[in-house]
Amino acid sequence: MLYSTGVFIHVLSAILSIGPFFVLLPMLKKMKIALVHEEMAAYVATFQIAIRVVKHAGHVLIISGIYLLWRSGYSIATPFIAATIGLLVVSLFFLAKAFKPTMRTFNTPEYDQQQFVGKLKRATWIYVILLTLMLWFMVTKPVIW
């Protein structure tokens, strides 16, 4: 029962780690053509909230993943787990470097709307791809080596 609850928490946190970005993708199109600063400020605030949700869900995802690894009997050297951990490290570095510096430029002299939205769009897609790869490893459990 406890293991099943751990799996449920892990799956739910995985959904919350990637789901908000799919909501943000259409919003990025609106951000690109926003004419009023207040409209753009609302979009930026929404983006920041989504990143916060993703970050906290990611913490739960890691903790529940460690618990499941411990309880499952899989080794950390199992190919799909090692590959997922490698991608996790890359995505943690990426998430910290991709969004925060870009978000900080809003309301500063360096802010350029098109460049700002372009960077956010690129970062969002890279993050979605990284998380989708991790999800693929966890679901299919491929034998890589």
C-alpha cells in the first residue's frame, strides 16, 4: 500500500513538473504580440507562478523517486535509472540557468520583448524535451547497455 501511494505521488508530481509548460506554450504566442505593458506583466507573473509550481513538484518528484528506488530493488546503475538521473542533473542546471536570468530582465533597460519571449520559448521547449525523455526512460525502462 505504501509503495502504491509512493508511485501515485511520483506520477502526480511528474504531471505537475511538466504540465504547466504545456499551458505556457500558447501563452508565449500571446506574450509575443502583447502591446500593453500591464498585459505583459500579467503574463510574466503567470509564467513565474508556473515555474514555481514546476520547481516544487520537481522536489517531490525527486524525493518520491528516491523512495521508490529504495523500495523497488532496482540499482542506481540500472541503465534507465542512470540515464534518468543524468538527464535530471542536466535539467536542474538548465532550469536554474534558463528561466531566472531571462525573467530578471523584465522591467529593466535590457528588456526586449521579442528577445525575452524567444528565450522563454526556447527554454520551455528544451525543458519539455528533457522531461519527456526522462518520462520515456521511466515508462519504457529501455536496456541501453
